[in-house]
Amino acid sequence: MSVLATDPQAVQLPHDDAATYASWFACLAEPVRVRLLHAIASAARPVPVGRLAELVGISQATCSHHLRKLAETGFVALRKEGTTTQVSVNPTCCAGLPHAADAVMGLLAPRPCCPNDIPDDVTVHAMTEHDWTAVQRIYGEGIDTGDATFDTEVPDRAVLDTTWLNGHRWVAEIDGRVVGWTALSAVSARPIYRGVADAAIYVAEDHRGRGVGRALIRQQVCAADDAGLWTLQATIFPENRAGLALHRTAGYRTLGVRERIGEHHGNWRDTVLLERRRPQE
């Protein structure tokens, strides 16, 4: 998780993407279709047309009409089983719809990408032995905001040193002073997930909004791409809008909101799960 301050880069939405998203939104402009899609997506297995008509309170003929529209747009799949038509959701909708909303609202830069407006006075280098004191201090400043992490105390250096991946620990400096850091952690010990890492970025309290986060996340994603990591993920509190905006400038997309995922100072908190995929060769 991270605490940052930045503004998303302005980008133009490609015409073809705009046309695709417009067709999706037009299809869902009918409330009955929204209710049908919700009923289908919420089901654990394919649902018969007749059952969907009962759930939504419409005739089977009306239900079939709207399902055809949903199928034409790609939201659902229809499969005949004898005289019954079974309906299932297209699983890519779960990621596609949030992605479309982010793109239309200007919250998602084209992928892959990196911020290129890095201030001249910010330098980034690999974390060294001498940086640990500053790194842990900045970690504590993030904790103090209440919107950076579930941690309530700065983890011991030994814990961080074990958790963070070698070759993916970076610090940002201004005038020789460490003012931020980023690190990647493995998400699993299983070999199949060797290219998947969890990302964190923290910026010193008195240097937020100065481009430190942009410099760090550029180094983070470029180094990950060069190393062959194929997926980076970040978990951010919804209240940390600056952190969400920064990650989107580096090609992260919203996968979803994990509701009441953890308790923090006696309150249940939601988190936003974001993901960045390495560009295909």
C-alpha cells in the first residue's frame, strides 16, 4: 500500500475504445438489462431463461429479447440445453467494465506507460545499507496518515529485508536526502507466481506533491519489466485518491474493491485492488 500525491496525466481516449465503451453503456442504458446482468453475474452457475424472468419479474419473451441484446454486446453467453437456454456471464466483464469506467473518467493512462514528467531535482537509486533509517522513518509517516497501510507500527528491518525482493528496492533523493521509497514483494512462494509481485510506494510527508512518487513508480515498473515480472499489483485504500491516481499513470488498472477486507483501528476498511501487466513481446 502507498501514500502519494500526484495528478493523473491527461491522455486522449482512442476513437475505437470510445466506440466500444459507448456500445457497452448503451446496452446497459435499459434498467431491465442491468438487473438481468446482475442476476446472472451473481449466480454461481448458468441460469435458465425462465428462472431469470421470474427473478426480474418480466415475461419470458421480454427476458429473451433483453438477453439477446446482452449477448450481442458480449456481456453474456447463451447455451442451448434441449429446450432450455442457459445463460452465463462473460467473465471478462468483471475487469472490462471497471477498466472502461476508469478510462472514460480519465483515471487510466494507456498501457504500458510510465510518467515522463519527472522533476530534475529527483534522483532514484537502488536502496543501500545507509538508506534504511530514512526508509523506516518515511514508512512511519505513511502509517501516521491512517490511509497508507493496515500496519500500525513500522515493521522491523529484518522483516522488510526478508519480504522485499532483491533488485526491486529503490529510494528517491532530493539534495542528497532520501524522500521516498518503493519496493516489491513476492505474492507467493509457488513457482507459478514467480513473476507476480506486490508493490508499495511511500513519500516523505514534507515532499508529497513534488513528483517524487512519479519518479519512483517509473523506476519500479521499468525495472520490473526489464526483469521479466509480468504482473504488479497494489492494494490501496479508496480514501487514498492520490495513490490511486499515481498508479493509474503507470498503467495500473482497477480490478475491484475488496469490501471490509480488514480491520484497522477498530474499523472495517475497504481496499482497491489494482494490477499492471507487463507489455507482451
